Amino acid sequence: MRLLGGSPRGAAEALTIPAGALAVSLILFGMFVALAGANPLGVYETIYSGAFGSWFSWQNLIIGALATVAIASVLPGASHWTVITAMMLAGISAGGLWVGLAGGLRYYRGGNETISSLLLNYIAIALMNHLVGGPMRDPLVLHRPSSWHVGERNMIGLVPGMDVHWGLVFGVVGCIVTYVLMQHTVFGFAARIVGGNVRAARMAGVPVGRLTLVTCLIAGAAAGLAGTTEIAAVHGRASTSLVVGYGYTGILVAFLARQNPLAVIPVAILLGGIDAAGGLLQRWHDLPDATVHVMRGIIFLVILASEPVYGRLRVFQQSVVAPSNGVVPREAA
């Protein structure tokens, strides 16, 4: 209860409203699928089977990735763990500095960090296309522009006993660390104040600009680590295959999880499973490849539409307890 809402009613609200939004999203998506000529129940069965129906299904960014490839290429004779550590530090540092630019624009020029970070994505993609098509291109790869390979001995491999790489472990640990940071530290308390009401934070003396800058650095470091993991565990080299929109999915995950780092874990698994089932919908139901994107878009819109509902449903509001003399105060009546 404490993780979700601080009280039984708060916990119920935090669970019920997102669940209701998901149910409405499924109904709307079912209508879309029916109009496309497919059986909605069959489509949902396929999504479940492809995403969560078997153990195999359960198992199966850019600046950080570029830094990872670059650092691996300059350490050809180093030991395995030295290269792995260097790649992770390079990815974390590059990602932190890149997203830190958005925080810097907010701190020094008052620019909106959300818009700045989204626009920086396009610059990062253009920079990657330039590098993998020119200075960092591997001439042995002919089918598409790609960077040099980091080396098979520098790949981090899979979690023992599973067909999933260590990125899952990094993500779970990251969510737990973020929860502790945001819920049990002074920094997290101040960050939540800024996120809730910037004006009130300034009136309380919270250094909004500096806090935003540090938060962007931390967020960028996490994204850089994700990019490193994509290279060192999956691709081995940088190419256009890295541009798959994970960041935009992350926005939907954050909304659905209500910015609760621990709730991010199940929500991310849910949406990741839906994405994994996209190819099956195309093959088994003759639906467009972008069908799962339509589903995500519907979920996103319904989640946004459900935001004003929080705190307004009487069933989740705290009831007034009458005093022992049976007289309810006028202000509570």
C-alpha cells in the first residue's frame, strides 16, 4: 500500500484507474481490429501467446552505443572485464552528458527540458548516421552502414540459465535504486516537489534549475547504459537498427506506472511483450506491421485521458469520521 498510494484507498485508486484505462484501451483496439477484418479475441490470444505464453516468449541509445563502440576500438589488447567496464563507463558518461545538454538549456536559458531532449534525439540519430556511414564504418559490412564490431570476446553474454541478456538485470536494479533515491533521500524529495509544482518549489527555495540539470544527467546516464547493453549484449556494432523508439515507449511506461520506479518493472514487461508480438499479428492475422503501434497509441491517449480522474472519484476519497459526540463539524459536513 505504501508503494502505491500510502493508504488502502490510495492503493486501490493507483491500481484501479490504470487497470480501467487498459480495459478501455483494449475495447477500443478491439474495435479497430474488427474494422480491419480480424477477430479481436483471436488477436488478443496471439498477443498473449507471442508475448507471455511460453518461457521462450518471456525471455525473448544511440549516443551511449556510439561511445561503447569507440572505447572498445581503442582497447584492443585489454582484458575482457577492463573493456566491459570501460564500455559501460563510456556509455554512461556519454549519455549523461548528452541529455545533460537539455538540463543545461533549462538551467542557463530556461528551455523546456522535455522538448530539448526530444529534439536532441534527432541530432543524435543524424550524428550516428554520419559516423557509421563514414569515420566509424566497417568496410566488411556491405548490406548496410555499420560501425566496427566491439569483438566477440567483449560481448557480455546471457544471464546464466536464461536466454535473456544482462540488460534485464540492469533495468530491475536501476528501478530499485531509483525508487530508493526518489523516496528515501532529500534529493528525491526535492525532485518530486519540482515535478509536482515548479512554482511551489521555487517559493520553498528549491534550486529548480540545478536539480533539473542533475536529474537530466542521471537520466542520460541510464539511457547511455541501455545503449551500451544493446551493443555489448545484442548487436555488437552501431547501426540504424538501434533506432527502434525505445525512448517513446519509455514515456508510455512512465505514464502508466504513475512515475513509480517499482511499477515500471511490470509495466515495461507488459508493453515489451506487446511489441514482441507485433510480427505474429502480421503473419497470423494479416494485419499491418504497425498494428502494435496503434495499440500503444490508444493506450497512451486513454492513459492521458484518465489523468483528471485521480482524486475525483468519491469511492477512493477519504471518508469523514464523526467525533465521539456524534456531531459532524460544519466544515466537514
